[in-house]
Amino acid sequence: MRLNLNIQKTIEYMEQKGWSEADLAEKIGVSRVQVYRVLRGQRAPGNEFIAGLLNACRELGLNDLFIFEEPLPVGNNARISTLNEKVSANEPASSH
């Protein structure tokens, strides 16, 4: 699965916070040149960039900051829902 940075959303967030590219680079722990290249689509964000950006932009989530090339696979949430349904079906009726 590959993530693409939502460049527009990232730039809007930077403007809202009053951050320059150098400020963002410092906050996420990468070079200013790397931020420059990623924001212009010249380079894909690496793991360090992704983790740092998520940490620096806590008000935004993964789905706000990144665009998934492929749909996410069904994960544990689907299994947990199924398990909860099975448990609920086996519970005795309450006597309220």
C-alpha cells in the first residue's frame, strides 16, 4: 500500500499555523530540502517524514494528510464487529 501526501491539505495546515517549510522540517525532524521536494511532488514521503508529520499535525489524521492509492484492507475492526455480534447473540436476555 502506498501513501501520497495530500499536499494541498498540508499546505493549508501550515498556513493556518503560520509555519514555513523550514518550521515544518524542524517539527518533523527532516531537512528543509526534503520538505521542499515532498511538497512539490518531486519526492515521495518516507517513513520518517510520515511519522513526523503525523506527530507534528496531531489535529489532523492519517486520512486528512495522506491519500491512499488503493483501498485499505479490511482489518481487525471487521473481525471485532463480527465477534461482538456473536457474543451479543449468545448473551441471556436481561430481565429489566
